[in-house]
Amino acid sequence: MLDVSVLPAFLAAVLVILVTPGPDMAFLIATGVSQGRRAAVRGAFGVTTGMTIWVLVAATGLGVALTQLPSALDAIRLAGAGYLIFLAISTWRNAGAAIAEATTAPDVFRRGFVVNLTNPKVALFFVAFLPQFLGSVGENPFGQILMLGLLLQLTGLVADIAIGSAAGLFRDAVLGRRKVRLALDAAAGTVYGALASLLIIEVARH
């Protein structure tokens, strides 16, 4: 049996996670302003697909093992930092690109998948926080975690599409202004770089 009594508290926690800035949100905003709404939606589905891996990690008990290995979480942070640096460099290189070039950008679904998979905020939520909402399921939490994970994915997908689409609408308003596109792309690359730096600093502090 699934324990639905935990859902109000779980949804409140999910809301906090969704509105807290992080790599996923930065990626979707950057994708929306540089490549448009359609690209942002593809990126949102990539992010959600990446979350599926974390749901399975938590449901199979691997998450518990990760909490016992701080070095593993640090490795996730470093992997995330490395990929964010890659995105920062790519964004800076293509800053201000012509609209025709921007719409033929690399596979944003894949990028969204990798960004989520290397997002330490998501990793920590699933391996350390999600198990707190097991309720009364006892020693068989697989179904409970799958339910919570699916709920998180659905609400996250809706929020991600909204964020990316809003960024895409903003982009549509400045399509003809190359200087504005250049500034937006440069800002997106800077955000990626800043997030990467923060992750590296976190690892150094441990």
C-alpha cells in the first residue's frame, strides 16, 4: 500500500526545490533566450528524463549507499561543474549568432538530460531527502518512491516548460536586435560559469 498522507508535505518540499535557482533552471532559461521556446521544451523533457535515473537510484536503494560516500557526491558536483563549464564556453562562442544558426543548435534534449543527471541539488534531494517521505510503507519503499518520483517529474516538467517558454517569449521580443541577443547569450554563459565555480568551491570546502 502507498502512503498518500505524506503528499502535502512532499509537494511543499517540491515547490521549494522548483523555485530555487540551480543548474536546471539556468539551462532552461539560457536555452529559451538563445534558441527559443521549442528548444526550451525539448530541454525540459531532457531534464525530466534525467530525473528518471535519480528516481530509480532512490527506489533501488542505491541512494542510501551514496549518502555513505561523500566522495561520490563530490564526484557528481565536479561532473556537473565540468559540464556547466562546457555549456558556458559553447554559449560564449555562439553569443549573438544569427537566428538561422541558433535554431539549429546542438541536441538540447541531451543537454537537459546531462545537466539534470549531474545536478547535485537533484542528487541530494533523491538520495537524502526523498526517503524522509516514505510514510508507513515500511521495508518495501519501492512503490512509494516511484509514486513520489513520478509526481516530482510531472510537476517539475510543468514548471520547466513554463520557465523555458517564458524565456523563449522574451527572446521572441528581441529577435531582430543582435546586440541584445549577444548580451543575453553572454549573460547565460556567465551564469553557467558562476554555477560551475560554486560547485567547485563546495567540493573544495569538503
